[in-house]
Amino acid sequence: MKKSRIGVLTGGGDCAGLNPAIKWVVKTALDERLQGVRGVSYQVLGIRDGWKGLIYAEPGSKDYIQHLDEEMVRTWDRYGGTSLGTSRTNPYDPKNDQSKRVLQNIDNLGLDVVVAIGGEDTLGVAYKLSQTGINVVGIPKTIDKDLPGTDYTLGYDTALNVITEEVDRLRSTAGSHKRIFVVETMGRHAGFLALEGGESCGAYIILIPEYDFSMERVSELLLDRKRMGSRYSIIMVAEGAKPEGSSEVVAGDEVDGFGHKALGGIGEFVAKEIREGRGMDTRSIVLSHLQRGGAPSAFDRRMGRYFGIAAVDLVVERNFGKLVSLTNGKITAVPLETVMEKPRSVDINTEYDTDRYNGRRTILNHVAEKQHARSLR
Ligand code: F6P
């Protein structure tokens, strides 16, 4: 029987849903019943630490290569993070281009195809490799849900659940102390996590990167709420949100291999403005990497499974250079090139209320809401 070797790796920020995807790539590729029908016998090599693994993996090396079998991955879908490890290493980093080593190692390891599980950076590398003739299939993940070409990215649902649970915990202490809590979520350019997390947990104000906010309006909204008799308020703010006329708040000057600076601090900025400028008792918390941690939600387990199976379907069909995708509720595949398009973001016209700084109160009739907002002012 013909033999073929699949390499699988996870790159970029970890999240829940990666392990289920790896498990199902392995189980589907190694499935004995399917092997007979396909006439191909697959082997799966796990590449450790994302693209870094393919820079340093030598044949026979144990540090970056792990042979995967069904028994080994049997329980992986219950666990968060990635059992293969990850990195933000960019083989095409202009300061240190290592792409030739990756090409050489793919050849040395006898990989017929690389299944890359990642977000825009990891899959951008996958696309560049596919342009050089390497067989690649992509699986989408990022808790930011901003990857073009798919309606779902692994890790997002688990992160929403974390946000909802943590804010549920905050409410009792916020209420006891009559405090305002500003909760900073991840979300570098896209406000999906803050907006949909805020909607899930009932945040009063939600600030997202797609719409620059005014502190005056935030204060007005808080006063309105006080007048209504509420004891406390939850404000959700995405790490990439910014006040009008300012830029994003960065946590430091260091940049990763893809040129990104770490964001962080907008939550405390907003809290300080309210505390010092408006005299209201306010605290901030940063949910940070908690959103990426923990066991995958039921949805991420299922999506990891479906994406993993679909990736192997593409491998079997030798339909390379594709990204597995959820589009309009269906698992499908789109050209990998799609990941190079503009990242997805919240549609301000249909998904965000720029007056209330929150999700919209009409879903089917946006015009009516705009008129209503205007008449109230
Ligand atoms: O990759 C998505 C993300 O979750 C962003 O929202 C965030 O800015 C970034 O990861 C932080 O990643 P790390 O601190 O692990 O480098």
C-alpha cells in the first residue's frame, strides 16, 4: 500500500480546541477501515512548538518530533492548550529568515503534507510555504475570531464561557461594594470577544477596537445607570479598544517575530479616568490568558473534531493549499490565500450600538433603532 506522512503543528497563541483538532487529524488519518478504502497508509508526525519545530527538527530528533498514534491522542480532546506546544516563531522573519531550513526539514522528514493549526500569523506562513510548492492544509484557531475565510476559529467559544463565568463571579463583590468593574478582554483588532462576551454576561458598557470611545459618553451612561438605581456596573473593554484621538495601550515595546507589540492596560486606563475624573469607586481586572486556558467547551471539542476530520479529507483528496472553514453553518474549505485578506471585525453598522456602547437592541430592524436613538438625545 502507498505510504504517506503527515506533519501536524500548532502555532501562535494557544487556546482550547487545539488538542481536539490534533486528536481528530490523527484518528482520521490512521483509521484502519478508511485506509483500505483510500489505498494509502498514513503516518502522523507531531511537530513541536509550531514553525520553530520545523526550523530545528532533524530526522530522528526527539526534541521537536513526536510520532502520534491513536492511543496516545485518545484523551487529548478533554484538555486545553496544545500537547504539541506552540511558539510565535516566524520562519520568514525579515530579521532572521529561516524559511530555507523549514523547506529542508520538510524534505528531510519525508513529510508529504503539513497540517498547520493557527491564526493569521501561523497560517500566513503556511500560505507562503504553499506558494513554494509545499503541500499544506490549514485549520483555523484564535480566540479573537478575526481570521478571514471562516465564521469560526477554535478557542473562541471556550474563551466566551470563561468571560461569562468570571464576570458572574465579579458581580457579587461589585454589588457588595457598589463598585464599577472594568474587565479587559483579549481582542487585538477585533471586538468579538468583548462584544459577545459582554452580551453573554450582561455587561452595561462594551468598548471595542472597531469604535473609538469617548470618556464623556462613558460617564453619561454610568450616571444614567446610577439614576436607575443600580448598585454596580460592569464595563467590558477589548485590549485593542482606544479612546477617541488616542492609540492602543501597549504593555511594552518588545515585538514578536511577526512584528506585534503586546497590548494591555486600557482597562486600568478607563478605570482610572472614572475613579479620578468622575469620583466613582472603580476597579479594573485583566482576564488575559485565563481566556485561553482551561478545558475546551463542548462546542470547541466538536469543532476541533470536525475541522480535524475535514483537514484529513483534504489530504486524502490531495486538495492542498486550503483552509478548513465553517461558513454559513457548514464545514467547508476555502483557498489558504484567504488568510492574507483583511482580518474580520465587528460590523459597526449591524452589530454594535454606538450610542449605548453595547450590542444592538434590534436585530431585524436597524433603521428603527437609529431613529429611536436620535430622538432620545
Ligand atoms: O493571538 C490572539 C491573542 O489572544 C491576542 O488577543 C492577544 O493580543 C495575544 O494573543 C496575546 O498573546 P501572548 O501574550 O501569548 O503573546
